[in-house]
Amino acid sequence: MSTNPIGIFDSGIGGTSIFQEIYALMPNENTIYLADSVNAPYGNKSKEEILLLSIKNTELLISKGCKIIVIACNTATTNAIDYLRNTYSIPFIGIEPAIKPASLNTQTKSIGILATKGTLSSALFHKTTDLYANGITIIEKEGEGIVKLIEEGKLYSNEIYELLEKYTKPMLEANIDYLVLGCTHYPYLTPILSKILPKHIKIIDSGFAVAQQTKSVLEHNSILNLSSKNPDILFYTNTITTVLEEILNQEFNVEYLDF
Ligand code: DGL
């Protein structure tokens, strides 16, 4: 048993979609969340840059006593998790686009994926698609511009609506029945996508699977927090706090930290 915090990081506020799943499953775990919004988006950066930013976030979380790190960012996971696992002794949980369940369940044999350039171009993403999506048509779209707009607090803007219409058009033409959201910022787009896409298209992400995997690794390592004390949940951002506060519905305290 360990009361040390779970560390979570993302390029910005998107990883809060993963935090919400973890919090729902393990509401008594102490947690520290880092929103590296000053460096967002990671999606257009080189593998080396993404790796250096992931190391910086990891070392800060380790210095704060985290017992496990959840990389709540597909772009950082696909580019840095192997290095982080080989370098630090605590467990890491990563997130990858839900290509496997979409490929297994599609009836039309055609699925769409919306993710960042950094994720779609990564070796890990190609390995996953080679492994699970044999014989499936995958329409890949980079969500260029979306993370930036969400980070600017423009989730419900016309700009986002128009970008989503544009990115999903070729997917509709290819008769997809699954849309995989391959970036942790994107679950917040679901209400908007539900207006754009026909009802039969299932929109899926990996958030719940990541929370389950986190719990199982904590159990396996005997470091679950078994105390029933109210948890300390700390959110840090290296930009203005308001956008993060808003996405969290003002339910948690957010502090500025220079990192
Ligand atoms: N939320 C991130 C992801 O899951 C990062 C997006 C970005 O910074 O470009 O990929």
C-alpha cells in the first residue's frame, strides 16, 4: 500500500480526460497533474523534442514522490515511453489510440482515426496498426490546429466545428463505422462530433482502458492507496490557470508552476 501520488502529465489540458477516468475508478488516490501547456502542442514537434519534454515532466513528477506515471498523451507515449521505461524504475502507463477494439468490431471494415502528426508518424502507431488492422481500411487524419484551439479555450468555437467537418469528410466518404480519438484532448470534442457524424458511427477513445490498466499495475505492485482519507489532488500548469480550471468545471484547485 502507498499513499504517494499518481503522477499524470500531458502537453496541456487534454490529459484531464484521462484524469477523470482515473479519478472515477480510484477516487481516493492522491494525484499530481502537470499541464505543460506552454509547450503545447507536442504533436508537431520532433521525436527528440517530445522525448526531452517527457523527461522534464517525468523528473518533476518523480521529484514530487510519484509512485507511478501516467503519460496522458498519445504523442508523448508513442514517442517516449520506451525510453522512460528503460530509464526510470517506477512504472509508466501510456495511452495509444484504440485501433485494436475498432478493428475487431468494425462491420464496414473501415475506421477513422483522428490524432496528432506525432502520433500518426510514430513507429509504435505503425506497429499497432500492422498488428491489429490487417484488412481494415484506416482513414488517418491529423487534427491540425485542434489542440491549439482547445488550449486557447475555444472548444465550442466555429473554427473547431469547421475543422472537424473537414477532417471527418473523407472518413464519411470511406463509410467508417468507428472513429478513434487518438489524442487525449479529443474526448472533449465528442459532443461536437456527435452533431457532425451520423448516429451509427461509434466514437471511441482509450481513457477507461488506461484507468483500468493503472489500477491493475498499482495492484500488481502492491502500491494502491487503501486509505479512505480524502485525496490531495494537485493540478499544475505553466500558463494561465483559467482554461484548465474551466475544463475541470472549477472542481479542483489549479496552480501556476514554472516548469
Ligand atoms: N493530448 C496529446 C495527445 O494525446 C497531445 C496533443 C498535442 O500536444 O499535440 O496526443
